[in-house]
Amino acid sequence: MSNHSSIRSLIGGRLSIDFANDLGSASDFSWQQLLHFLLVTRIISSERSSQLLTLPQYDPQSAGALLRKAQGLHGALLDFFHAIVAENPAVRDWAEPINEILRITEGHDELVEQNGNWRLEFVATESGLDWLLAAIARSGAELIAEGAGANLRTCSNTSCGLFFYDTSRTGRRRWCSMATCGNRHKVAAFSKRNTAGRRTH
């Protein structure tokens, strides 16, 4: 699991950004880490997560294929996101892992009621596992299609580097989260001012 996932996961503002952030800067995450992300983002239920947890034991081929596709999707999204933030051109080949999932995962959204609450749930036409990645791929594709105008940013804390989608009124958000990196910056700036103030007296 990425070192931020327990405290700062799901701050990106878009599913694909959370996928990139939560699973870290390397795309070699495990089956368990993938399932954890799918569970936390409610792509799968806890019952489905429990069923899928043992898939590598009884169907290693299917589990391995899905994990490789998820890792490829993750790597492609990271490449695109870094290019968007740096205002660099994207490489055409980066789109293939995303398009591969979008091609296979045909389906539709349905309203589903659970305990009196309604939510949209993707229903796949086919019974394979690729549909688990469909919403992430779609989210990434929509963001990439925004191009240079996308409000994708990276946290100004150089030791953080998480992505976020800036929906602030001014479009000048600097931190992945004010509660963590923004607050740390304020504390550090306050401490620096106080130290400088004491030296001048």
C-alpha cells in the first residue's frame, strides 16, 4: 500500500486520480492492494472483496491478467498525469492500456438502492473481471480528454507529490489536503517567522 493510503487516500477529486495516488508512484502493487482500493472506492462490496481475495489461489491466470491490466492502467495514468501537470505532450502509446479496458468493458450505469441510499453502479455486459477497472479507465479518459485545460495539480509539498483535481473557486489550490500538507506548511512558516523574529531581538 502506498505510504499515504491510510491517512490521505481519496483526496484527488476524481476516481482515476485516487487510483494513481493510492497505489503509489510505482505500478507494481499487489492483488491485495488493488482489492483494497476497489473496496474503499465502493467499486466492489466487502462480500465481493472476500470472494476475490482467494482468486489467485484457485484461478491464478484470471487474477494475474487483471492485476497486469490494472498495473498497466496505473502506469499509463501516471504518465498522462505527469505530462498534463508539466504541460508536456503525451505519447500515443500511453493510451493503449486505457483503451484496452474501455473496449472490453461495455455496460451501463444503473441506480442501485442499499439501506435506503441510492448510488450509481456500473453493470457490465460481460462476466469477466475487466469491468472492475472500467470506472477507473473512464475517469482517466475523461480527465485526459480535458487536455491542457484540465485542473490537474500536484501537491506543493515536494515530499508529497500527490495529484488532485483543483475545484477551488480561484483555481489556485496548492495542497493535496489542507488538513495535512497545507497545515504542515503553515506550521513550518509560522515556526520560521518566530525563529527569525527571536534572532532580531
